[in-house]
Amino acid sequence: MKSITKAGLAVGTVLLLAACSSGTRGSGGGGGSAAGGPSTGAAPALPAPTRTPTPTPTPPPYGPVLGTTIDPVNTALGQVAGAKTLGDLDGVLGGIATSARTAGRGLGLADEPAAVTTAQTELVRALTSLATDATKVRGDIKSRGVCAVGSAQAELGASEGLAAVSAALAKMAAAGYPTTFAVPQTPKQQSRSLDNGTLVREGRLRGEGVFKVDNGGRGDAVVSLALNGKSVHSVYVAKGQKASIEGVEDGTYEVYFAGGVDWDSDTKAFTQSCRFTKFQDTLAFETGRTATSWSITLQPTVGGNAKTDEVDENSFPQP
């Protein structure tokens, strides 16, 4: 009997230890359940987080975007007619070029409706072309390719970029996206001239001197005999023609000539391809046994003996 009792105790002891060991593992090392019951060892399930969908951004209406982009270009073009000097116009042209480039970049990034995709592509290209054309006119002003406000305005008015912008915006308007864009009113380019030999300025021709001019240059010219920096006699000599002034009075004259295209009789100046030149040597006319006769050729000549200097327009005597 004693041996049976000990064996039963041993078994009971083992069972008790096993029960305690199981309770310890289920508690995670922190003791038993607060209610005194056995622990299962599993954490309660948490509800899944609720995700709020990100809204798709709505693109801004295209009409206001187009108008805001084009308005600065339209404003800059509106200043063309008001320019009174070439300096003023040069500044206006700079504004046109800058605003056109900015507009082209802005529209290139805009989210346009499918109905105007082609028109927008054409407009972006046209704005870039307009910026290039305006910059070219500025260069022509600097190089005297255009020498008057009217001729510079006319060059801009004939710009392919300006016509292309207008055409692309017309397509936008037809698709329901109008703008306030307006092409500026500009004069047409001209090519006026005088008859060969016309005296632009006729002083007292009571002398016996003769002044002959042979124009072998690239354009028409007005040649002047001047005293003390002021023109006394001026003659119009067409390209490839000869002309003369007869009856020049005695004196020592400076010789100036202005060359170019499109003679404006009101301002007495060429409006395009202008150049202003002065002969380094003076011409002395004296009455003696024979009358003095001088001949000059307006063309670089091998062996020529008359040197010339370019003259600033502002110091050039008006013919």
C-alpha cells in the first residue's frame, strides 16, 4: 500500500507541475489571467483601418487659362502703334518677344480639351515664331536694316509668327474658347524713290563748278555738298545711274552721302537699309580760267583715291 500511495503522489505532482507550466506560457511571463481562468495566448483581432480614397484633382477650366496666357501678348502688341521713336519701338518689341515666349511655355504645359489639342500645338509653335520675329526686327533696327518707325512696324506686321498666332486663336474661338487678341494695325512696307538727278536740296547755283556722281553702289543714294556741316546742294542718284550738280559756287565743300531703300520725301531720309558716309577729303571749287569739275564714284574701286568714314545718323546733315 505504501508504494502505491507514493506512486500516486508522484503522478499527481507531475500533473500539477504540468498545469502550472501551461499557465505560465499562456500568460506570456506576466502571471495568470486576472479572472483566474486559463489563458489562450492569442491577442484579440483589431478592426482593419478605413482608407479614404484620394480625390482626382479637377483641372482648371481651359478658357481662363488661355485668356490669362494670351492677354500679356495682346497688351504688348497693343503698344506698337503708340511708339514714336525707334528706341521706343525697340522696347515694345522686347516686351512682345518675352510675353510670347512665356505664353508658349505656359500653354505647352496646360491641360487642354481634346477638341483644341491641334490648335494649341499650332498656337505654341506660332508664339515661339512671333518671339523670334520680334527679336529679328530689333536686330534690324540695330543694324539699320530698318531706319524709321514705320518701316520697323511694317516688318513686324508682315511677321509670319503674328499671322500664325491669329490663325490658331481663330480656331480656338471656333471651338468655343475666344480671346481678346487683336493684330495691331501697321503700315505696309514701301519702296519709294525719286527720279534720277532730282535736286533734294538746291542752294544758290550761281557758280561755274560741276559736281558729278556715278552711283555703282547697292542702292539709291543722296549725295550732298556741305559747308560747316550743313548741306548746301543735294542730288538723288539712282542705283547704277549718274547725275550731276552744275553751277556750284566757289568754296571748299565736305561730301556726304546717304544710301538705302525707300526714300521718304517728308523726312528726307531712307527708311530701310540705311548707311551714312562722309568722304575724308574735301572738294575745293575755284573759278579761274576754267571751271572746277569734280567726279566721284559711289563704289569700292581698286586704285580709288577717295577714302570714306561711316557717320552716325545723329551727326549726319539732313540732305
